[in-house]
Amino acid sequence: MSDRNVDDELLRHLIDSLCVSPSSLFVAMGMSIVLTLTVWLLTWDPLCGLFAGLNIVIGVRRLRLDNQYRRLKGVTLDRTRLLGFDRQFLIWWTMFAAGIGFENFLLVARTNEPADWTLASAIAVGFTVAFALRSAGRMKLFIAQVLTMCAPMTLAYAIIPVKNGHAYSALLMALIVAAIVLGFAAHERIVELYCANLRTRHMAHNDMLTGLMNRFAFSEALDREIERGDIGSREAFSLLVMDLDRFKEINDMLGHNTGDAVIVEMAARLRRVVNSDDIVGRLGGDEFIILARGGGREGTEVPLALTDRIVAALREPITLDGSSIPVSASIGVVHYPDHGVAAQELLKKVDIALYEAKRRGRNRACVFDESMQARFNEARIMELEIETAVARNEFEPWFQPIGNIENGKVVGFEALARWPHPVRGMIPPVKFIPCSEQTGAIIRIGEQILEKACVAALSWPGDLYVAVNLSPVQFRQPQKLVAMVKSVLARTGLPPSRLNLEVTETLMMEDTEQTRAAIVELAGLGIGVSLDDFGSGFSSLSYIHSYPFSKIKIDKSFIDHIENGRESVAIVSAVRVLAEKLDMELVAEGVETLRQHMVLRQLGVTQAQGYFYGKPQPRAALSDNPLRVAVG
């Protein structure tokens, strides 16, 4: 919150303090009328009568001004209007005090009765105390009232020869000084209490990390925006919810301090790209929300232009401590009133649009349409069923043989995750793996598959190994992954040398020191580590050189064209030579025909897997001697 906004709020609060009790204004007006009429009756001075009439007019004007300001309670006033009210209060309240002050001056000047002087002094003291209680919030008004109330009578005692006049004058001067000192103390207390309340309110309504509106405050702002005016006349607006892509990986790999720094930078970028009258909030975690005015049927270009600016701004890498951190965001968009007129309906649909943006590959914006609802519901059902399946330990490894091309014998099996759904039958991995990776359920699924695969391998001959795939999601917490693998090996009793863990090039593209350290530690246990799907992504020889891989698995895309594709033959030959020089085994994936088998054999590739050697099968379908599965 800027200093200017704090000043405006403080000014509003201090002016509000002048209007805390309308009844006291009526009392003061009544007292002033009685007193000025009393002075007039005591002196029958026409000038006193004039002041009595003026005080009645001024008192009525004060009441009207107070009522006019009070009706604007809860309405936002700009600084110009606030200062206008401040000036009017200063003028009319000072005139009211001045009227009473000059009445007292005339009372002292026109009478010689000590009782009248005492009455005048009592009036001055009484109203000064009242001013101190009511007007200390606006010090210039308070000082003006005290001076115009007490100074005329102080002057009268000083210049008019009355008994003990100088003593009365000195006492009134002391009263003025004491009132001003006490007024300053009261003013500081009022401001101090206000600032404490402001800090409390700021903490209740603003996110502590970014300073943006929190979920509660944004919800209130959204409700106010919807409730403004009649439905037909309400201004259209759009809601944009954005979520940083793969933010959990930043937290897990770089630490929460780095994650917080990324959140702060993202908030600053959002402030820079939104329009001045848009509202920005943080819902929590890495999720932000924007209320963008305009949009809807007649202004769709407004939120679209904004989403383009946001996507462009948030995809710029962040530099922290000399390191560049790649970032991006997915955005869901809904329009009011096109997609709904209730806050909860809009928030539900914008979440669905956000989910769709992530489903389409992230780093993009999606505007809600009704077709997204069915996909969203299906995905939510899938997530819930996956959670249930994990709890019931329903996921099973199916085993595909890996054969020696030279002699046709099986050297091991790759364990592939399968889900025999109790109602829907066998659900393919392409359906549940992406969903489980998005929700994090893949971590528990991976542990269950690994343990069942290790148990199965114990029933095979001792020279056969089992290969298990690891998801990049599991490497977001590399130390927990290593601990899990150690625990499974300890529980099952499988020797580490009979386990091979496969990682993909996708993980290598997210190369970090933590990932490297985890793979080195796993290899140090005696576990084999394979680079899977080599050539399917952005292959880099630096990965092969810097990681302790024991195997390279050539992607199926090269094997598909190896029968009559010179390029595929050349690539496979080059990779074979590379593997041989680095003392690594080479495995060809996706071998489906005898011709492919023969070409790979001629090229010197030693191991392969695919439907030509055998399809994935459940453990129960394997023969007692797995060697019989091989093609001779």
C-alpha cells in the first residue's frame, strides 16, 4: 500500500472522528443558543443579539454538513473531496467557536458582575474540554476552535478594567496552552491507534509475502463488484486465475526461500502488466487471481490482451543469486456475466479453464467453454479413482522380456505399470500416468510397482534383472526417492545388482545437482541406471558422459524405420559404437518384426525388447522358467 493511500485513509479516519456522535452536535447547538440568548438577555446589547442569531444559523449549517458527510459512510472518496469536507468543517466549526468566543467577550465588556464573568469563564472551559474530546483528530481545527473560543475573552480580561482581570487572563492563557498540549497528545494517540488498526486490517486482508489482496479480501471485492447496480446495468468484467507451471519443482529442488522469491517477483510482474483499475490477489501458494474490468461480450479483447501480456511477462526467466530460473504460467479466464452472475459459479468455472490450460501443455491461457466441464469432471473422477486404487494397492507390474539378440535368451524383464480397474477393466498407462504425475500420486504408485517387481524377480533365476521406470516427478524429492529404493530393497531382499532403474531424457533436461547426486548414489549401491528413450528428446552427449549410466535404450522411433531407412541405420550404428566405447550396454526398444531383429543383429546391437520377443504379461502368466519366453 503506497504512502499516498495511507495518507488518504488516515485523513478519512481523522475526519470521521469529528462525526462520531451526532447527538453531541445537537447538545452543543442547544447550549450555544441558550448561552447566547442568556448573554443577550443579560446585556440587551444588539451586537449580542446579532451573534445569537448567527450562532443559530451556523449551528444549523454544522448539523447539515455533519449529516451530508455521514451519508457517505462506506463510500470511497478521493483526496479532493476529502480535503473539501475538511475545509468546510474547519470553516463552520471555527465560526461556531468564534461566535461563542465573541459572545463571551461582550459579556465581560458589557457587564460588571463577577457572576457574569464566572459564567463566561465556565462557558470557555466547558467548550474547550468538549473540543478536546471531539476535535483532537484534526489539530488545525482544534487549535482554531480553542483560540477563537478563549482568545477574545482572554483579551477582554487583559484590556478591560475588571476586578482580578489579569488573573483571569493568565488562567485562560494557561488553559489555552494546556488544551493545545493535551490536544497534541490526544491527536498522537488517535493516529497511533489508527495505524495499529490499519496494520491489523492490512494483515487480515493482504498476503504477507506479496502485499496483494488475500483470498478473503479478494472474495469481498468480487462480491462488491457483482452487487454494484442492477443486473442489466452492471459493468462487465473478467476473472483470470493463474498458476505457475511446475512451481513445486522449484520449491523441492531449490528450497522454499527461492520459491518465495519467485512468488514475490511474479507478483511484481503482475502489478506492472495489469491496468490501473484492475484488482490483483494471491489465492495462496503459486496461484494468483485478477479482476479485469471490461471484457464480456463487448470487450473480450480486453482480457485477451491482458492474458497475452501476462503470459509474456511471466515466461521471462528469473535471475536469483546468479542463476536463471525458467518460469511460466497457465491462465484460466471467465467473463461476467457471460459465464455466470454468482461469485462461486465464476470461481468454479475459472478453475476449470485453468485446468484446461494445464492439460493443453501449460504456458497458455484458456477461456472457459461448456465442453471443458465434461473433461474436467472426467479428470476429477480419474483422480479420485487413482487415490482409491493406490489405497487398495490395485496397480500391478506387467513384465515384458528383454532378449539377447545373439542367442535369443531372456536377460531380464521391464516392469510396466498396469491398472486392472475392478469396474472399468484394464486402464492403459496413457490414461492414468499423466493424471497421477499431475497430482503426485505417481510417487506412491512408483513405490508399489517397484516393490512388486522386486518380489517377482526373486522367483526368477539369479542372472535375470528387472527394470523399473522412474518418473521425473519422483526426482522432485531426490533424497526421498533414494531412501524409498533402499527401503524396498531391504524389505524384499533383492540384490541391488538385479535391479535396473530407467530414467528418461525429460529428466535430463531438468538437470540439477540434486538429480545428479541421487543418480550417483543409486548407482553407488550397485543398481543399474539406464537412459530410456534415447533420441526422443533433446539428446545431449553430456548426459551420457556425466551420469553413471550402465545402459542406453534407443527409442522406438529409430527402430520403426531401420529396415529401409538409412538415417536410422546410421544413428543406431553410431550409438552402438558410442555405447561400446563407454562400456555401456545398448538396448533397442520397440522391435516388432523379424527383419528389424536381423538388422539390429547385423549392426551389433546386443539386447532388444518389443512385441517380437514378447508382449507385457502379468506375473502369473510367466512360466516357471522365464527363459522359455525368449525367441531362439
